[in-house]
Amino acid sequence: MPFHNGMRRICAPMVLVLACRFAFALGEGTLVERQIQSDSLKQNKVGTDIKRRLAIYLPSGYETSHQRYTVIYVLQNGSYRGDFDQHHASAFFDQAIAKNIIPPCIVVAADFSTPLGPSWYVNSPVTGNWDDFAVKELVPYVDANFRTLAGRSSRAIIGSYLGGYGALRLGILHPDVFGVVYAMHPVGTGSGVQVMTARPDWGLLMGATSIDQVKNAGFSTLFLSMFQAFLPNETNAPLYADLPMKNSAGSYSVDAKRMDMLRSRFFIAELVPQHLERSILGKAIQNAERSFAVSCGTPAN
């Protein structure tokens, strides 16, 4: 079955996979663990582990057939194994395939975390080159080691929340790699900066003398991971990031230049116009069918 034709049947189950909270009995698919040693992540300043783990779902019959399969890359909102360990995704795929809701497929979930949390799927001299890891190492590794249909028309990338942001970002930047993109409740689709300025503890961030002081600090930790990704500064220890706020006699205000840079690099609304011709109107897209979906609502039962 052509992947794009099957996507009409895949989109609805994907919404449920990402939100699934039902305890099904495990089926016949196999969940295997693999590890990649990444060259793309070697040059980082914060101790990102270059050994990245993968959880890969192989459909029933994979070991005994010679069939090649479409591949769905799932970007998680938390642990890379979260949907499998907590939400029984393997059993869900087993049932969806058995009921002919989706065709048999390989599902790949990789660890994209940094010492502070999310990588934001972007190349950074501070946290590592995560975009390169995804498209230059992860996808080629899966195609080389599993029986995939190794082409963009047979490859999807999906996610929710932070993972949804990553799916949109990588899908926009690499239309030659991913033929189908699906994002549920993705972050970063607006253009405002109020949350960025209101949630972090600027006193904590500006006064930190070690990175350990800002670990496990809630929104401050989350937004610092964002600043390390989009406003990296290799010489600005210990945080290795430029902050988009400035302190003037105990009063915090926006650093306009840095905030404009952060907005242009982070927000999907800013990213799309920058890559419009290549990602949507380029020749590769004009001559090939492409599926692109964003869900901001609640999945139907």
C-alpha cells in the first residue's frame, strides 16, 4: 500500500497512540532496543551523552518475512520509551495492524534528551547537533539495519507537544527525508514571548554559578534548555547560553536583540516563511504528494 494512501488510516490511530491510556494485553509485535554512537553530538559543552538509545517496534511476522516496511518516527514528549512502557503502544499497534486500520509498519522512538531535558531538535554547539543526528545518523541507521522502504514517501515523523514541535521542525527543514508529518498540540506554533519572559526565574538563571543550580528547577530548567539550543554561547559558562532578558538595578527587561534572534530561530511561525520555497513550493514537493497535519483538539473516541 502506498504510504500516503495509508496515511488516511494512520492519522487517527496516531492521535490515539500518543494519548493512549488503555491497558491492552501485549500482542505479537517485537520491541527491540538499539544504541547509536553519534558523531553529531560529540562537540557539546554540557556533557550530552553521544550514546543514544532507540526503541524500535517491529510488526508481527517481521522476523520470518522478506517484506520491507514503512517507518514512523515518534518524537516523545518525555522518555523515548514512554509510549511503550507506560501506554502500551506495542499492543496498540498490534491491534491496529490486526484490524487492518493501519498497514504493518516499523515504529522508531529515539532518545533526544540533553542533561537539562529537551534538545529541541536543533543543531547547537552547546548541546549537540540534533538535527544532524536525526537526518544524518538515525534515519540512515534504521534504513541500513532494518528492512525499510527507504524513501521519503514511506517515512513519517510524528509527535505531541515538544515532540510535535520536533516533528514540524524536522518536517519543514527536511521534506526530502519525511513525506508525512503529524503534530498533536505542538508547542512553539505561536509568536508571543510572554511565557518566555514570565515563567523562568531570572534571578536564579542570572545568578547561577554552576549548571547544577538550575537543574530540576521547573520552568527555569526547561527554558534554559531552549536558550542553550537557540541562543548558545560556548564561552558563557556555566550556562553556555545568552539570556533574552537583562538586569538593570534589579529590574528585568527584554533584551530586544536576543529576543528577536530567539523568536526567529524557535517559532514555527517564523520558521515556515524562512523555508517556504524549499519545504512547500520546492520542486521535490511540487512533484510528490505530501501529507502535513497539525492537531490542536481532543481526539474523538
